[in-house]
Amino acid sequence: MNLTVNGEKQELMEPGTLGQLLDRLGIVPERVAVMINGRVIPKTGRNDVSLREGDRLEILTFMGGG
Amino acid sequence: MNGDLKLKLGGQEFASRLIVGTGKFSSVEVMLEAIKASGAELVTVALRRFNRERPSDDLMAPLARLGVTLIPNTSGARNAEEAIRAAMLGRELSGSSFVKVEIHPNPHHLMPDPIETYEASRVLAKEGFIVLPYMPADPVLAKRLEDAGCAAVMPLGSAIGTGHGLSTAEMVKLIIADSGIPVIVDAGIRSPSEAAAAMEMGCSAVLVNSAIAAAGIPAAMASAFAAAVNAGYSARQAGIMSRCDHAVATSPLTNFLS
């Protein structure tokens, strides 16, 4: 399955949920906010969201800013 | 007057009237020291893409340890729709409802887009956000943003990062005179005296980033700003004397020497 994560193409062997993907990427779930195809996915709903072919994911965190 | 001593924003109270931005610091350590020295309880942050190669850039854990409240900004948004999305993402991450609406499509001057800023602020206030819009120093727009439910307005002193100070002083005074919500000068402040001047004018707080981050010793500059903000606020509360166009003697002028 092909996804775009933060602008980069990624190929996943097995489809799964967003929660599983974050886990596989080694991301601490509390430290990121996630948007799929422009829609914000709440932290509590990540295990209910199944990833689909062609999904565009943005995984975001905080940086310094004024 | 005692009831006024704390800054009230969105139903919350803050002892410090200095809000600090976290951009442009040479390292996370320098930034944390500066925030500590500033005494700030409110700190702005921006969103960026998560980078697995640079997890040490993560600001959340160290800022959480400081116990400050985060104000995510919507920097990078070019219109209201993008800003609303950024605000939702920021709230997911920060766990607080504060948002600094910041929409400046032109990188040359970074002037806030008044129409998109108004639209995003209106929608986000309805959604229950504590909305702090970065805005042009325009008294008409300030009133519209207040009516739209913003928790404060943040007129610019001068363009972001320029250090040109309170070039909008006369407009900021007009905004303060009419405003029923806190007015916070954001952007352009270069030195503590300018922060004090903003507070003497009647601002409820100031937001400072570049002036601290770009200082020779950021932590020392941060505490200088904290002192200046307090001095300016105290002066305003004490009641500043009015100007007079002719001299008014402070010593007796009786002719006892002649």
C-alpha cells in the first residue's frame, strides 16, 4: 500500500491503523498531531482509523516560533 | 486595582505580563534558560513536520517540565482555512485551547492579512478556542475581532523581527482606548524600554521573541524585559502625570534673595 507521509512516498507491506503506523515508525504518540488528507485525526481516534491506498499523512510536532 | 494585577485571558489568570516566543534561539537549552529568566507563563510555539532524524528538536517535553502554558501559532497558514486546520492540530498537541492566529502570506513584510485573520478568528472563537489574533494595528479591525469573540488582540509594533519598536504607537493607543479585551503588542519590540513604553500606554502584556533570542545573553535580556514590563505596568497603575506645555515649578519662586 502506498502512502505519502510528510511529503515522502512510503510503501507499507500490510495495511493497518494509524495507531499501528505511528508505533512502527517509533513515534511517541503524545508528541505528534496527525492529519490525513487534510482532516485532523484526534489522538483518541487513531486506532479506529484504517489507512487506505493513496492517503496523504502529515505528522506534526512543535518547533520554536514567535 | 488589586483585582487587575493578573493578566486575564480566556478565563485564566497569569501573574506575568510578558509572553515569550520560542523561535530563533541558538539551542533548546538557551531558550529554556531565557524562558525561566523571563518568568513567562505563556509561551508561543509553531508547528512543523515531525522529523525522525531530529527528535532532539522536540520542544514539548522540556516546555512541559517548565510548567508553561503553550500558545500554538498558525504560522505557515496563508489563509483562514489553513489557519483553522493549524489551530486544530496545535490544540491536539498542546492540550490547551490557546491559539495565536497568524496569517501573513507575504514573506517580505509578514504583515497579517486582516480579512483572513478575521475569518479564522471568528470561526475559532465559535469553536471554543482562546483566540489571540496577530493583527495590523487597526482600531476598527480590533473592535471587529473583539466582537467576534477573541480573548485579546495583538497589534504589531512593527514588522516581525525588525526591531523597529512601537512604530504603530498612536494606533495602539486608539485600540486600547476602545478595547474591552486585553491588548498585547506583538512583534517589533527591540529593547526593554519599548516594552515598558507599551505597558505605560496601557497594554495588558507584550509578546517578545527576537529581542530575547538574538540578544548577546538571552537569559539576561529576558530578565531585563521582565523588569521593564513590571515597571511599565506599575507606572500605568500608579497614574502617569499629564503633560504641560509650560514649565510648572517644583521649588518655591519667592524672591527672598533680593
